[in-house]
Amino acid sequence: MTIRARLRAPPAALPSGHFAYLPVPDLEEPDINEPNSVLETLRDGDPKRAWARRWFEDPSLLRVSRRYDDRETGLSRALCAEVGLVLGERAPARVLDAGCGTGATLAHLRAHLPGADLVGIDPSEAAVRSARLLLGPGPGTQVHTMAAEDLAGPAGDRLGRFDLALVHLSLGLMRDPFTAVCALARVLNAGGHCYIVDLLRPDDWDGESVPAALGAKDAPERAYLRSQLAASLSMSELRAVGAEVERLVPGVRAEVRRGGLCGHHPSSEAARRIWLRAPRIGGLLASAGARPGAGEQMRTVAHMVIRRDGSTR
């Protein structure tokens, strides 16, 4: 097995997302003949993920992460929601946002998916308070202080099943990403799907460099991004997670891709189907405009789609 050892640097960063959906060359299939040896690195207690989470907990660090995310990740967040909505055969009636943060994705969904039952979960009490303040009272939207890993227990049973689960730029922050993905697969309704968009750590990352295309403006933002990169998963790890989820959860298929529109070249037939079903995507991309560094930034994002068979009960 030639999977890189976990990096020594502290956790890393969330990408700007403006060009996270451009095409990239196909990758060679990784060696995942021993997936458990890879998955062992994704268990509780990884200090890199603990350090990455501090950027959302410590008030002095939170100022940096929020400044960067407010400036750089809004488009990626909206695209994640728009693509997620059209990956299924019909509009979802129940949607889960795992790692919902301050509620921006839920607000986007509520504006464009009237009548749906929306649920957000996040382990940060401060983030949940902010999300509740943003969304306000009213039926159809709930936000709970809860980690995605907790869906594997009684809390998941209480929340019920979902037609769509979204995870935007938070998989690498979870205590146990593998357990979280398995739990998300299990709470899908028959015919439902989970769409995960996350920062991708290159297999050959040196543990220090931060791509200029990510848009860091100063040293604190570079430190933030470095921490998130260190906590994120590599393509090898993501594909190992997908393979093991397929093995453990009946009726589930997992796809992992890099760059493009949900991992598809924008001119491909698969991307064309997404464009046709999600017309707001064109407007989102046009509003962002072009910017330098797109060729590098597009290589920083991975897409995982988990589908549950329509016959699964």
C-alpha cells in the first residue's frame, strides 16, 4: 500500500470555490486493496482535524475563518445546493445540511425549495445559534446542535430519513469522517442521495504551501487554509471511504470525482443534464466572473455522490 502517511502540519482550509467546478484531467485509479489501513487514519483523535476545528471555535481565529469564507466560499456553497437538488429523479421533500454552520445553505434552500422540510446539524453551539438567528422562527426548518457522526445513533433515528443530504466544506472537520459518511448513507430514503463537496488534499502536498488560487489575502488566512488542507482527505482516502461505505451499507453506490461540475467536464453529457435541470447555475457562475488562478483552484475540490437504490428500505 502506498497511501501517504497523514501530514504533520495542523489542519488546513476551505477553498474559495469560484472555479471549483472546472474540468481537470482524469486521475489514475488509486490502490485501495487495503481500504481499512487508509480508513484507520480517519478515526477520532486526529490532531489535525482538532486543530482545523479551532478556527471555528476560538474567537480570535474565527474572525479570520469567517472573513475568508464570507469572501470566498459563497459561490461554492450555492453551487453545492443547486447541484444537489437536481441529482435525484425528483425534488427532495426532506433535506439535511450536515455541518450547516451559520445557516447560509439552509437559507438558500428555503428560498428555492418552498414547502420542503429542511434540517441543519452542526456540532458548534455558536454556529447553531447564528443559524437560528438567520433563519428565524417558522415551520419547515430545524437546526440542531449535533455532529454528523451522531446520526449513527438514536439521534439519527429521531431525525428520520432524508431525500437529500448535503455536506459542504466540512467533511475534513468531522471527528470521524468515515463514520459520518456511513451514517449519512444510512439516513437516506430509498432513491435518495448525499452530495459532498470538500477541499481535496493533494497526495503530494508538502504540508506547508497554500495555492495562490485559493485567494488568501494575508498570513493569517494562509495559516487558516494550511490547517484546512492538512485536515482534508486525499483522493485515495475519499475513494477508500466510498468503497467501504458501499460494502457496509446495503443498496448504496458511491462516486468520487475531482473538479468539473459535480466532477464532470462542463461539456460532457452528464454536465449538460445538470445544466438543463439547474438553470440557476449559469447565473451563479456568470455573476462570479473570471479570476486568475482558476486552473489551480479547480484542482482543490472533490465531489462525492452517494446514492441509495430506490428499492432499499
